[in-house]
Amino acid sequence: MSLVSGRDLLAAAGAGGRAVGAFNFSNLEFLQAIVAAADARQTPAFLATSESAIEYAGLESIVAMTRATAETTKVPLCLHLDHGKDLALIRRCVEAGYTSVMIDASSLPFEENLRQTRAVVQMAHAAGVSVEAELGRLVGREDGVVVAEREALFVDPAEAARFVAETGIDSLAPAIGTAHGAFKFKGEPKLDFDRLGKVREATGGLPLVLHGASSVPQNLLDKCERYGLDVKGARGVPEPDLVRAIAMGVSKVNVDTDLRLAFAAEVRHVFSEQPKDFDPRHYLGRARDAVRELVEQKMELFGLAK
């Protein structure tokens, strides 16, 4: 199937209780795993790439292999730019065939964020490409996104209302307490659900996006540590909190860290069992299968899987 706009996938989430997963990839194995999971569960998905993923794999290569892989299924898929900060790169993505882009000017003053976002919306909508933006800032570090904890700002519902009205964005990522990376919380996980509800009301039901939403499950941590991956102290968003956020209007849930952990743990597992095997098709193939299984679990948790 040809790639579709992010708006189409957000509409598939419907009204409450369900969300579309956005899964990051930067190589063929991750892409194949995500699409295979979508096909197996007949569930739409955002295929997300960061700016650093594009730097790693190349824009043209990403678009070409995504289009080819999408043709293997009839499930709607969307190629999405995650945390786009470089306006020139955002334009290149739109021109190259991305069907959704995120403009992340959340580190800038509100008025400048609004100005840049409005310009991206005008450019992208002219090409039929949907636009996501962010208000507030997440803590943590992952894939080139770095925000010191002391600088973290939660979204202001009143600003969100004005921002949505004046930009015309298709979805909004509000900062409510999640974080990037595997080390999201020092103490007990705490999301500001009251703030989420106020943002939902203030923005008139606009689809909301939850960033930094990997749950870093204990069974995955156990496997990582069993095979020598040091993840001591890693903590993610509890799955009940994800379900609650989705019920409150979150229509898109971003997952990256969990996929990386699953992939790395399985590669180490293969090496520990078969130290003489240096065929990448063997260890990468098993790691790809581990990611596919995890994506299927996420799709079921998010409520759209069949």
C-alpha cells in the first residue's frame, strides 16, 4: 500500500481508548520488523525517523526502502519525521515523500515556536503532508534530543489553545512529564494527567501525542542485564499510565527506546549462544524478530490491534 498522511492514521484512532503507535527506525531490520507487526495485527503505524536517523541512513535510502516495504502490506502506514528542528531538512522530507513531519521548535520562545510551526504547516499542507508540533519540553537524552532537567517546562493549556488556533497543526505533543531515553524517572513515575485533560479540552479534541512513551518493561531489562547490557536504573512509563493517557485523548504514542533494548538484547543473546557465528543474517534476523514481537505487544496495548 502507498504511504498515507498522518491525518488518516490519527483518524483511525477514533475517539478515546485507542492510539496509533509511532515506532522509530534507522535501518532495514527495524523497518521490516515494524511493518511485519503492522501486517500481522492489521494495525496502522507511523514509521518514524529522527534527524540523526536520516544522517545515518540517508534520506533517499530511507524513503526508497520504506516505500518498497510498505508495498508488502495493505495496512495504512505513514512515513514520519520525528523531532524535526532543521527547517531545510523538514522541507527536504516533504519533497522526498514523507507523509507526516514534526516541527519541534519547543526549545524556542513561544512566539518563535508559533511562527516556525505556522510556516511549516503552510508548506507541508500544500503537499498534503500532516504536521505535528510540540509545546513544553521533555527531559532526557535520546537520538539527539537533549534537555536538561532544570530547563524542562510543562505545556500551558492556554498557550496550547492559542498555538493550535494560529498554526493549523494536525496534532500536538504536550509535555506532561514523560522523558526521552531509558532513564525517564529518578523516583516514582509521575505524569500530569490533570494537565493533559486541560490541554485536551483547550485544544478542542485535537489529536494529542505522547513522546518518550517507552515502558522499559522489567522482563526486557532482565534480558538486557542477563546478556551484559548495562541498564541499571532504567525506568519507563508504566503501561497503566499509557492506557490512561490514551483513554484521555492521546491518539499517537511514540516508542523508540524499548525497540532498541529488545534489538540489542537479542543480538547479545545470539552472540552468547553462538560465539562462532558471524553471519549478520542470523543475529540481525533474530533481533528483527524480537522487535516485531515487541511492536505487536505495543499495538495490542494501544488498542488498535486485531
